[in-house]
Amino acid sequence: MATFLWIGNLSKDLMLRDVAIDMPFRKRIELVRELIKRSSCLEADKSRALLLWGEVKQIVEGTRNKVAHSPLCRNPNGSGEWGLIDVKKMKGIGPYQVEPLRFEDILREGAKLARVLPELLKGLGADVKSASGSNVI
């Protein structure tokens, strides 16, 4: 949802927001980053926002997509540990050396995201605790 808030604040073009609704999350992040670069914000604010959205992009590419698109299973390499596996690494003829994304990994990445998102929302003038400044929840 933060991507839509940023797109709405950086571009008043309703069509752009509507197009963004159909974009994969990664593409929406790229759009937000491009809008930040083109904005009239102070350079220091742009740099900070780009850094934060870069962190979100890393989390999306490394963890979020695996959580959203991967099956839960026991480690196929024999440890018996549960996790999410990236089936895209299982193309071709096995055996496969696939290490599951462990619950501890998800927790660590989620904590990073929980630290970044309030700052991104504050950048929009939103009171993160009361959700004021935003009409979208």
C-alpha cells in the first residue's frame, strides 16, 4: 500500500495510479523510485527516500517474493527443517541443492521492513501511530 501512497503524492495523474495497480510489486517500487528522482523534493530527502526504497526492493527480491510464491516444505537436503523453497532453483534434472528460506530469515527481514516502512510513511506526512495524513488504510 505504501507504493500507492507515494505514487499518489508524487503524481497527481490518476491514470498512472490506475496503471500501477496492475504492476507487479517490484515494478511499482521502480516507478516510485523514478518519481522520487523527478520530484521537486530536496536532494537530501530524495537521497534518503531512494535509500529506503532500495532497502524495500532488496527485501522484496530476497524474501517477500519467496514468501508470496513458494511452497512450504521440509528441507529437501535432509535436515528436516521447515521453510519455503524457491522452486525456480529446481529447474532441470535433480538432485537440487535448494536451501529453504527459514522462519528465522523471514522474521529478520520482516523486522527490517518494520523499521523502514514507518519512515517511508512519515516522508508522506503521515502520523504512523494514528494513521492520520492518509485517507487510505
